[in-house]
Amino acid sequence: MSGEEAASGSRIEAAGERSIAARQIGSAYTGDVVLPAEALQAAERVTAAPGVSNLPPLPLCLGRQKELTWLRRTLTGQREGAITQSGTVYGLGGIGKSTLALHYAHQYRGDYTLIWWVNAASPDEIETSLTSLTQTLVPGWAATAVRRAQVAWARQWLAWHPGWLLVYDNLDNPDDLTPYTGALHQGHHLATSRRTTGWPDTAPTLTLGDLHPDDAKNLLCRLVFKDTAPTARQQADARALAAEMGHHPLAIKQAGAYLAQNRGISLDAYRRRLGTKLTKTAHGLPAERTIARIWDVTLHDLERANPLAVQVLHTAAWLAPDDIPHTLLTPPGTDPDDIAEAIGTLAAYSMVSDTGTNVTVHRLVQAILRAPRPADDTQPPRHLQGRDRAEQAVLRSLPLSSGQDTTADDQWDTLIPHLVTLAATTPPGRHNAPLTDAYTTAANRLHQQGHTARTIPLLKATLTQREQLIGDTHRDTLTSRGNLAYAYLEAGNLARAVPLFEATLPQYERILGETHPQTLASRIHLAGAYQKAGDLERAISLYETTLTQYERILGDTHPHTLASRIHLAYAYRESGNLRRAISLYEATLTQCEQILGDTHPHTLASHSHLAGAYQEAGDLERAIPLYEATLRQRERILGETHPETLNGRHNLACAYREAGDLTRAIKLLQTTLNQHEQILGDAHPQTLASRNNLAGAYQEAGDLTSAINLLETTLAQREQMLGDTHPDTLASRNNLAYVYLDAGDLERAIPLYEATLSQSEQTLGDTHPQTLASRIHLAGAYQKAGDLERAIPLYEATLTQCEQILGDTHPNTLASRNNLAGAYQKAGDLERAIPLYEATLSQSEQTLGDTHPQTLASRNNLAGAYQEAGDLARAIPLFKATLRQREQILGDTHPDTLLSRRNLAGAYRAAQAVQQRSTATPTTTTDPQQPPTAD
């Protein structure tokens, strides 16, 4: 709201004889300039045409709605003690301050009598912008008036007329604004600045940060792909590139323009060469708008104001962007007060954020400062001087002790992010042996904490140094290569893990021999990578070969042999061959008990594996007691909070859940989750798995709100910790979509399923088991939405792939066949549904057994199809058999048992209705039949 309009002439103050004389001859005085009376009268009488402004064109702007709301509330709201309605937006160069102000001005231009864009980098530029205002409103008079008179006239016009908006863009010194905000009260003042300090205490200010990740991704896609819808992979690449650029608006616009012009360069390729791209711009765009050139101006100012600040900034460029302790930035012998002053100067220019003890630097500032600059003639170059200081600072801060020293552990945890960043940004050809040793220690610590995926930069840097210094086939180099491959595997990057394992195994065979323990271990790792990639045929063959070699070299009961046997059994289990898996697990357990003892950790693990196989075979009567006994032993031998104990508790809870005992399952899962969070941390993979399974139990119990909250949290954490396309992230996304579907929220479920399937196809491959499962889930969502035209072809294609990849009787193939039959039934095509149900039931009985949960579901669904076809003579016996078996296997109150009871009751009612119709007169009416509920 504008201030009150003052009476005519009230702003003219006596200033000696000159001012008095001016009033005596009827002229007006404004500042140091005396205006003729006709000019004063013109300023009062001249009105601006509706919508007058000098606003630049509105650039593409996505997001920032909260900031726009703040601006509107600040400029139009009454504040206690405020005479002038003003606001200031400050932040890092290129962060979007001007775009935000311009967006505000365009959005609310109808509410202002005039909007004027003022270039405010200096007092002279402010006055130049005001002369352009005068030239717009009174061009005839301005053509002959001197510059100072034009400025005075503009100020006089603003003093007389209400309802305007002045936008002071790129204000360098807050004091430059005082002559205007102090004298002009009829409108709104909005300033943008890099400066965070120097503003009046009463002046409202907004710190502008980076874009929201979704807004950043959408902006990049709009710029690169224009009106073409990007694929899910392109969206994922855009999200990754936007994150790499710190969601910085100008960087995203710069990248978008460059990529739109150079269509042969992919988003991923641009991201991988980001440091070399930030100084380039698209043709037709001003070169001074590149990120590097924008910040060169700031760095030039900083060099004059405080050279130590520039040195500190170059050091911080090589460290982790967040939470850099002041101590890491303080060179030996430097006064801490000088460092504090230097950091304060950096903060004043929005180059860093400072808490008083820690500093945060924008990722793009770091990327620019790490890149060599052509104009840098210092020796060594300034960016490498910063690298040297950063390396020495970290090495000086490393703890001297480790192990049980919690203080040392805390020091390591503080320094690990900086070691990871140093490793990830190692310049070519650089060697630092003590730093490489620190990388190894940090990687081991991260692995112990369950964050193996985060070790990749550390392991890559270590491998590179070992290859260069001790050779490509040295045993330590082979170990490094194997560790890196394993880290890629844990990160879900199968495309890099598998080739690296494949390359390492022949080197072990050639250097150490075919049967050396490390060669055998390498072979096991490659088999595990094949298994994780869904290539069970190669995995099982390699496991079998390795087991034979272990038996021959180490003996039938060596711990490595026993472990190899467990690996093979797990692969059999995953391939759907539960009979061979259980037989091998049972034999291995017997050997573990005889050789290692009843309470050895390997024996307890073998117990747990066997229980899991029983559970997967649907034999909960044997699985649950075995889980319970194993958990008791782990609690006694390993302790209440040992990771293996937590894992055992988690497995038992999941078995309770599968048995329908949701009360015990949820209670145990809640306890386990709390313990995982306390012992392993909030983002440990086992903690995330525990949170995921608790969500599943809530979903089965009907508490969809709790389930959704947990799954959304888990998904966000997996995206942050593991990346957007890690298999566990994709599984989380799929699970969240399933709960949305269960809640009837098809608008959120189907797009999430579609995106997950696309990412699975690109990341894991078209025929990976997880991709096939994702395709089935999407088909199910289409079916629930009533879109059978899309559901049935997807079911048919997936079944064909399951048969080809997994085999005709794999549990997933049987489930796929059952789902397709259900879709045929839903479409009213019982002629195709019933034979498919019959074939599926027969195969389930032969492969999984007569009482496996999947067999029981298949029997229930076939009975429902018979009932829908009017064949109650065959439906009722099947419903009865299914109910009897579920009561025996799952118990009297399991949800599936209750479902069977309802279905059988519905079939009895249908039979009774048929009987009544056959004996009733033609006018008798009956209740409609209730359809059975499918599993």
C-alpha cells in the first residue's frame, strides 16, 4: 500500500538563499537542481498511460510460487513503522533474483500505474534509468533538458503520483537506495542484490535459493525438448544433470540453451563434462551470461576487498559443499579472526553460507573454481593451489587413532564427505600416497556402515593410483578392481559392475592360478553379479563350478565351501527350483552344525536361509519356528542389537505378516525399525528395508495413510542415498505406486508405475525379473482402471517373456499366467480364462505343491471362474477344498481364509438361488448373484 499523499510543496525544504530565491520567482527545487515552474506543473499534471513500463521480456520461469507470494505480501501488506513499502531479494549470482522480480512485475502489472526497471549497479546507472523514465513520459521537454534536470523531473513525478513499482536490479550497495526509499513514498520499491549485509534492520529481505528439484528438472526439459514430451530416461537424465548443477537457475538455462542448439549432445554426456561446459554458451546468447563470467565479476571485487577470502574460496572448492568446518579452511599460522573476516566477506557476496562454525558453498561455484581458466598465468595455476591447500587441510585433520576411540570415529565421519569429494575430483596424473591411504580407510568405514555405494569415488581414485604406480595386474590392483566392482553392484550399476568382474576374474586366473582362494572368491562375485542382473543360467553354472572347485581344493566342510553351497542354494531358490534349494540348504545346515557348532554365526545364517526357503515354499509351519529359534540364539550369542539379530527379528516379523498375524508382525517390525534407526542409522540399507516392510504390514492391515507416509519417506531416502535408478529405488517407487493403487488413487499410481517400468527397462534391461514384475504391476493398474485394452496386451507380452526367460513353471511365470487369466475373465472372455486357470493350477500343484499359497490362490480363482460361468458343480468343491487347506495352513482367521469363507458362502447362495428359480413360478424374482473375490 502506498504512503499518504503529501500536500503540494511540503517536500521542499529551505536551504539558504538559493532555495528562498527559487520560491520567490515561482520555480521548484528538487535536490541540487532548480526546475522551472512549468516543469513542476508538468510533473503534477502528466499521467502515465495504462501499463507503461520498460520491463524486459519475461523469460521462462517455473516454480518460485512461495517466493512470489512473499513478495506480494511484503509489498502490499502494512508493516508497523514502515513508511515505504519495499523488499529486497538477494542471493548468489545467477540464482534468479532478476527473473523472480521480473516475474512478479509481469504478474501484477495490472495493479500498478507504472512499472520501471532500474539498473542499480551504481548510483550513476540508477540516474540513467530515471532519465529514461522522464524521456518516456515527457519526450518533448526531455529532448532539450540536461541529464540532472531529467533525473529531478522523474523524482518529482514519482513524488506526485501513486501506485507505481520501481525494480532496482543488481543493487551493489544498499546505501545507493536510501535517497529513493527515503523520499518516495507513493509506490513500491523492489531491489535485487548479491549483497546479504548492509540492509536496514526494518527492511524485509528474502534469501533466494536454488530451484526445487522438480522445478529444475521441468525447466531443463522445457528448454531442451521444447514442446516434445521427454521420455522417462530423458527426465531421469535431466534430474541428474539439474542436481549436478545444484538446481541453479542460470546454469540450467545455460545448459538448456546449449543442448537445444547442440542436439547431438545428450544430457548425460553434458553432465559428465560439466566442468568444461560451464564457460560455453549457445550462439546468440551473450557470452557474459555464462556462469563463469558472472562470478568472475564477483571474484574480481573480492580480490580487491579481501585476497584471503579468494584463497579460502579456492580451498573450499575442492571439499564437500556442505558443512565445511572453519578449521579446514584455516591455513597453519593464520589468525582465526582473519579467516572469520574472510568468510564474512564471502558470505556478504553470497558466495558462501556461514553458520559461524561451518561453511556451505554452492556446487556450481565449486565446479567453476575447480576448472582451469585460460587467463590464469599463476604457477601453479590458482585452481591447483586450492587443491593443494584442501588436500593438506584434510590430511592435517585426520585422527591419529581409530578403533574404539569414539572421538576419532566422529572425526572420520566429519572428514569422509570431504575425502569423497577430493577423490571424485582428482585432477589427471595427480598422486598423493597419504591421501590414497585415507581413501582406503574411509571406504572401509563406509562399507561397515552399510553405505558401500558411497565408496565408489574413493575406490576409483585408489584403483587409478594403483594402476599407475604398481601396475595393472598387481594383487593390490586386482583387489581394488574387485572392490570397485562390488561397490558398483551395491549401487545397482550392473552395466559397470559385471564387465569389471568379468575383466578381473581372468586376471586372477592368470596371475594367481585357477584355484587360488582369491580366484575362487572372484568367481563367486561374478556369479553374484550375474544373479543380480537376472542372468540365473550363467550364475548357477558358475556357482556349481566354483562349489566343485571349493570341495576339491578346500574340502567338503571348509567354511568357504559351506558358504559357496549357500550361494548356490539361494540361486536355485531365486530360479524357482525350491526343491533343490531346500535340499541343499538342509544338507548345508547339517554340515554347519557338525563342523562349526550349533551357535556359530554361519550356522545361524544357514538356519535363517533354510527358514526363508520354507517360507517361500509356503511352509510357514516349519519356517516360523525355525525363525523363532534362530532369533533366540542370535539374541543370546550375538546380543540384542547385533545387525544379524536385527535381521533375524525382521525376517520373523515378515513371516508373521505372511501368516496373517498382523498384530505381532506390526509390533515386531516397529521395534525392529526403531532398533535399526538407533544402531545402524536412519538411512542404512537394512533400516530402509525395515521401513519398507513395516509399510507393507500397515497396508495389509488397512492403514494406508501410515503405509504411504513410510513409503514416501523410504523412496526419498533411497533416491538420495542410492540414486534415482538403483534397483532398490525402483522397488520403492513400485511399492508406493501399489499403495496408491490400493487407496484408489489411480492418478498417482499409474504414472508412477509407467515411470518405474521405463526406468527398469533402461537400467536393468527389458527381461530382468524386476522389469517383468514392474510390467505386470502396470498391467494390473490398467486393469483396475478398467483399461483392459492396455492391460491384456501387456499381460500377454509379459507372460511370453517370463516363459522365455524364467521358464514355463517358474513361480513368476505362473503368477503372470494367473493374472492374464484374471484379465480375460474381467473382459468376459471365460473361454480363454478358464483353460488358462486350469493349466496354471495344474502346474502350480506340480511345481509348488498342493498347499503353496500361490496354488491355493490359483484354485480359488479357477473356482470363481467356474461360478461366473454358471458351473457351480465344479466351483463349490474347489472353494471347499481351498477353504479347508487355508484353515489348516494359515489358520482360521487369516485374511485369505476369511476370503475363502466368503467365496464359499457366495457360491452356496448362488446355488440356492438357482434351486429357488427352478421351483418358483415365472413371476418370482431373486437377489442377484454375488461374484466371488479373486486372489
